[in-house]
Amino acid sequence: MFKSTLVIMIDSFRYDYLSEEETPFLLNFSKALRMKPTLGYSSGLHPIIVSGTYPRTNGVWASYYFTTNSPYKWTKAVAPFTYISYRLNRKLYDKVRVAIKRLTKRISGSTHMRPRNIPLWLLGFFNHLKRNAFEANALGNIPTLFDILREYNIQFRYIGYPKEKTDLDVFKKSIASLKKEFLFVYFFQLDSITHKYGVSSPQRKNHTKWLNNAVEKLVKRFIETHDEWNIFILSDHGMCDITGVLSIKKVFCSIDVREFFDYIPFYDSTIARFWFLNKRARLKIESRLNRLQKGRVLYQEELVKYGLNFIKKDYGELIFITNPGILLIPNYYTGFHVDKAMHGYIPEDQTQHGFFLFKNSDSGIEILKDEIKIIDIFPTIIDCFNVDTIKEKVAQFIEGKSILSLNETDF
Ligand SMILES: [Zn+2]
């Protein structure tokens, strides 16, 4: 029989935020496990949480990917013009950006891809992921938690971004939805607050305290409402204060390769991805990156470990990652603006770790581990549903493993 389940996910909640002073309820709720993410941002981590598969398998990682079918592909023809406007005058360049957005709507129809701070002459090489992981059929052939609940006619509700605009909205809606058999609550504001103010800021601490209290109320009411229940409280990744920048464009000034003609870069906040139009460009860029102190190129062994060994190279032919605390400047999200804190660093770094709490009405089930990998979250939630047909169904595709004591027998 299906057991009522509450999953509360808090964006960017670092493992070491758990403390008697800031989060007494969370700290004492159950044994706190360290949650180890893989490399990437929410766009790549959330699909892992809701499907138990790595990006290489579910096909979803960075928000922007390389394609020959960009809604902006027509802009390649006017690239010299957009480049000249950039060199001439910032105001003119901004006007060109607005005009390009309008024209693209007319030429390609409406698109979900926002140009952000992507250089206009490179726009035509990229597209943006269509769905977020919480929508129906978000991962195509691979069913998500929500697809499975739908298939088995289990009453559920997802409450969070993008439909809700604040954590308070999420809280209010959740309190009114506690009767559902499955409730997934996603608090997302801690992320933007910490990017803006930093890990040690009063703003970050205040919001953490608020979350502790909101979660306490939700959990207590959920337990009152259901006889048999599972409760998971977890975060998707951690956060690291920014201590320096890497001026990535300057790095290539000293070598004889040209953006657009020889290579196409995409600069996320902490990850630089490259596609090459000739072998010489690859050699030159790779050797230049390998001489940098503030980051390093990722090679096959690590890509396999992080589940990023894609067959198609839409997410990059070469991937470079900055050291924890270093931000790429400019990057295609914030341009030259430097946030106070960032995530998307090497997942082994302690600042990147989230947390995972579990408790249920059946005291026989216990977790014997001190940490959980992001890939194991989905199998663990599924295990708690206590429905054999669902377990059998997901066994065909999942790459992780439940960490419940029930499943400790197979060694
Ligand atoms: Zn973030």
C-alpha cells in the first residue's frame, strides 16, 4: 500500500547551515546526512533528483546547449554587424539586442530562449532547455517521480518554482494541500538571497531560520493529517562565497584563435564550455586552459564519475571548471556583475554539499549511512512508497540505489 509522502526540497541549503542556533527543528528531526551533488547547476541536478538517472542518460544538464537549430540562427548572417555595434557603443549594442529579440519572435515564432548576456554574434549557436524537471514528461523516455505518480493514479501536488513567486507563497499553498498522498514542496528563495548577499550574511541566516520554522509547521501538520507517512527534507546543492574572478576572455588574447571563426564558447558562472571549428583551435585553447591556476579542464575519467560523459557534444566538446570561489567574468548570466556567492563547483568541495533528512511512521526502517549521493535520492524515495510494481518499473533505468536499511542485504 502506498504510504503518504512529503518531500521538501530547499534550494542551495548547505550541509553546515544545520545548527542548534539557526535550524533547531531540522537538526533534531533525524540524523542529518551529507548530500553529495554532482557537477552542474539546478537545471542538471533537479532531473537527477526526480529520475535517479545521470545527465548522460536523461540528456539534461546545462540550461543552454549547442545546436544547429537555434531560434536565433538567422543572426549568424548579421554577426559582423552585431560585433561592430558592440565595439562601437554600449547603448547601440543594447538597442541591437532588443531589435534582435523582436525580429527573432517574428522569424522563429515565440521562443523560451532568453539571450541574457550571451554575445549577440554567438546567439545563433545555442538553444535553451524547454522544460523544467517538475513538468509532465520532462525527460522524454525516462519517467520522473511525477510521471510515475500520474501513471499509478496517486494524488499528488508539486508546489514551487516557477508557478509560485516567493517561499511564503510556497508555504501557504503547501499548508492548504497537506491532504494529498504525495506532496513535493520546493522552497527556492534561499538561492537568490545567498547569491546576492553571501553565505555568512544576516539575510542568508534569517531566511534559513524562517525556513526551519516553516518546515517545522508543515511537517507537524502533515504527521497529524496522515496515519502512515514518509518525510524527506533535502537540498539540491550547497554554496560558496566568491573570493576571486577569472577574466576568461583575456586569457585567449595571447593566442592566435578567433571566437566565432575558430571556436564557440559558452561561459556559465563557473563552467566554460567550448566547441571547435578546427583542430588547431582546440589544441591552442586546451593548452592555454591547462596553464591556468584558477581552474582546470575536465577529462574523461571525471566526466564519467559525474555522469557527464555524453555521446553527443551539445553541452561542450571541452569543459573547464573554475576552482571553488572563482567566478568567470564575463559570464553569459550576470555579465560583468560579480555575485557574492556561487555554486556549480567541483562536487567534492565541502561548500557544495547539501543535506538529507528522512523519517517515517514505521520505526523499523532506518538509514545506516552518514551521506547520500544525489543519484540515490530518487531510489530511496521510491523504496519508501512501498509499492512493488513501482520499484520494478524504476529498476529498469535508475543508476542509483536506495540507502534504506531494508536494502542493505545485498552485499
Ligand atoms: Zn543558484
